[in-house]
Amino acid sequence: MTIQAQLQELLVQFEEMIAPTVRPHQLLVIGCSTSEVIGEKIGTAGTLNVAQELFVPLQQFANKHNLYLAFQGCEHINRALTIERKAAEHYRLDEVSVRPVRTAGGSMSAYAYEHFEEAVVVERVEAHYGIDIGQTLIGMHLKHVAVPVRTSIRQIGEAFVTTATTRPKLIGGERAQY
């Protein structure tokens, strides 16, 4: 199965799990090491070709559900995120002055920056959903109560993949009702 086919199958299963909670304009954070996808160590062999193969189905999924995508960059840009300007405005996020490139930001973030309608980079988000391809550690960009979403797709290419949704915090004591 190709990496694009693996991702598409993952998205079908992910959709089944999150469909009841999806609302327009929610954030889906994507962390992706294209190096890991091709079987190399994270941050060593990034490729825009792999980024392109993954971007298309991710963009289609986001469009179908009216979600905003946020692509996490690598540690060379402090894991800042590439998003559409309209998402930054919707969530009142401050733009930062950096442009992701393959060697500083990562191939996936750099590809998104070049292919979004109007890309900007922001320092942080609190996303409702997440897909982490290659153990890029997207947890810092998810809302505080992240819940794993299990699919049968455990890898995209050679990279381990983890998906998550979030839920509101449960607060109160023993008499609280949820």
C-alpha cells in the first residue's frame, strides 16, 4: 500500500471516530516527519515529494469537514505551526516572523506554507484533533485533555502514526454530573 493510500485509510477510520464531535472551523494539527516516513531518522532526510503526497489527502479531509489544518514545524523553528491566515484570524493568533523550509521547519510545514491559500506561521495553537506521523510530539498543540483515537493503520510508510481527539476537562467533585 502506498503512503497516500495508508493515509487515506487512516483518515477514513479517523473520520468514523471523530464525526460526532466535528464542528466547523476546528483545528486539526499535523506533525509529520517525512524522514521517518521514508525510513530515515527524524530530521535527516526530509523530502518535499513525500510532503506533497500527504498534503493532498489531508487538505481534502480538512475541506470535507470544514476544519483548519495546522502543520507543526520542527524544533529549528520551535515547533511553530503553518496555518491559513483565516484560521489565525478566527482564533486571534499572532503571526510570527519565520518561514519554514525543508531544513528549518521541515518538509511538511514548508510544503504547506507554499501551498496554502495564504499561509502564516504562529507560535502555538490548542487543536481539537491531531495526527502525528513519525513521533513529532504534537501534544503541546492539542487541547488539554487529549484522547487517543485507535485505527488499524499503525504506520505511514515507515513512520509510526498516532491520532487523537480532545474533550472538555471533567471538573468538580464526587457529586458533579457530566
